[in-house]
Amino acid sequence: MSFPDFPKTGLVRLSAILAPFGPIPVSKSTCWAGVRSGRFPQPLKLGPRTTVWRAEDPAAYRISSPT
């Protein structure tokens, strides 16, 4: 599946990464469990309530994942 609105570079929030709008088709809790286990990319903390991912990281997961 293609995600034409997903940025190629920059920083993205969790809502832009997860289904139904983003490239990783999992729930929020599954995503955080995957981050803890190393299955998904580590996020960056910009502030106490702001977490982002590099747009390249989830895109790389989407390309390398066996779907």
C-alpha cells in the first residue's frame, strides 16, 4: 500500500505513523511494545509530552517488513 501524504524526511507524530493513515498497520499499544522490544524504531523526545519519529525510520520498517 502506498502512502503519498507520508513525508519522506522530517519528524512525524505517532498518529501519522499508525493505521489507518500511516505505514505501520498496528495499534498504539502494539507500537509501543515494538519500540520496547526493538522491533520498531526508537522515537525522539522533543519535550515532556512530545514524541516524534524520523520520517525515514517508519518508512524503512515498511520497506523491510514481510507483509
